[in-house]
Amino acid sequence: MEVPSLAHFRGVQAVSDNVVWTSGTGGTVLLTENGGKKWKDVTVPHCDSLDFRDIHALDAKRAWVMSSGNGARIYHTKNSGKTWVLQFEDSNPKVFLDGMDFSDELNGVAYGDPVSKSMDVLITSNGGETWTRIPSAIIPVALKDEAGFAASGTGVVYSGNTIWMATGGGESSRVLKSEDKGQNWEVFMTPIIGGVGQGIFSMAMKDKLNGVAVGGDYVDSTRVTYNCAFTIDGGKNWELVEKNGPLGYRSCVAITNSGLAVACGRTGIDSSLDFKNWTSNSEEGYFTCDAGEELVWFAGRSGRVARMRLE
């Protein structure tokens, strides 16, 4: 699919099969309203040095983009990217945002690597007009070298009043969970591999109980072990997919309306109806994906955007 950019895309949001946003390097943001036949370049002005690792959109007009590193920022548009408003900025070089999600048009969360002793968490309840940093004291203490991953901006899920955040890099990969919009937290261990460049890179919840996490080893993209786990109790317990899992490191997972899980990474695309048994669909590599109505959208390196119908 031809798009008007050669940016590396790590953010994609399929509002529907027709309305899709994608974001990436050079402050780039693209929008299609006709299923990819034509893309509008709605890049945020004066943001050439920023890498928009995540994007969240409500419709064809309203969207947020989040930059990782080199000055953490969140911008918002209400008019299909004709103008952008800077909602959050932190010039502290230690601040590195990994992803964001919204449960509705008002309530959102952004999370990042530890600045002090715990993960960095920002909350908004007014559509991003103000973002409040949750006190580190009420968030579980981070393990040594523990952090999030900004490979696709999908290491955090916000649904209803519940937030799930995924980690890696430490000796264990964990999921932090809050059921009251970030005011109180629990932390749960997962069997996904932990260590430098290893952990949970993406997570998706089908409902409040059933979800799936993917990741693995960023350096060894072909490693097929300890790279996928699923939960049936809201993230308290995670069961490792030991056989027939995704064929390598996966940087993103999304769930379609029919309940099909789709994962992508540098070595290919896989899908699963039960989160336990996965089928390889393609060896094409992409960084990020999102499910529309009947189509799954993928975005990646050097302006690569694709769509696939999976059943």
C-alpha cells in the first residue's frame, strides 16, 4: 500500500476499516478515511526530531499522538490533524514514555520507564487537557532494570476503570494492574522471558478477564519460546504458550471484533482464536498492528502499511 511517507511507523489506530491513523519518526502522522486508497499527511508541525511511538484516535477528527524520548510530548487534534495542541511536555531526559491508551474520550493513561523507583504513570480525566503524574509511592517498586517497551505503544490497556501495564528488562516480566483508574495497584508475575531486551512488548484484553501478552527477545527475533502468555482471570495469573506459539519475537498484538488475536513482529504475522494455538499468516515484518471491523492493519519500517482480512 502506497503512503506519502518513508517514516518508520510504530503507532497505528484503526477506528474502522475506512478510518485509520498511523504515526512514527520525524513527527509523522498520516490519516486515511477511505480504507487506504488515499492518505493525508497530517504531520505535527515543528516536530521533525520526535518519534511518535503511539497514536490513539476516537474517529476521523479526534486523535492523540505520543512521543518517546528526546522530550516526551503528547499532542491532540480535534480537526483531523489540521491543527495540533500540545497537551503534555516533559523535557527531563530521564522521561521516556512507552505507550498510552484511553478508555473513553475523557479518561486516558500514558506510562513510561522508571524515573525514580517505579514506573512513570500519567493520568487524564479530561481528554488530555491536563495530565497528572501518579505519585511513585503508590506504584509497585520497579525491579532492577525493569521498564516498558515503546516498540508499538501497546504495552498498556485502559478499559472501564481498569489499567494494565506490561514490563520487561528486569529479571522477570510483570503486569501492573489498577482497578480504580490508577489510585491503587497490584503487580503480577508472568512466564514471558525477562532480561535485557526481553519481556512483554504488547498486551491486549478481549474483556475484563481474558487477555494475551506477547514479546520475547528483541535481539533474537527468531526465538519462539517464552514469547506469549494468556490470562483468564484479568491478569492475576498468566499461562505460558509452550507449543504452537507465535514464530518469534512479537512487538504487537491486537484482538478483532470476532475475538481473533493477531500478533506481528520483524519475522512475521500470526493469529489465534484461543490465545493458545497460533497459526503463521505471513513472514512479512511489521512493528505494529490494530484491528478495524473486518480488516487488520499493519505498519512498520520505511513507510510500510498493509491491511489483511483474517477470519
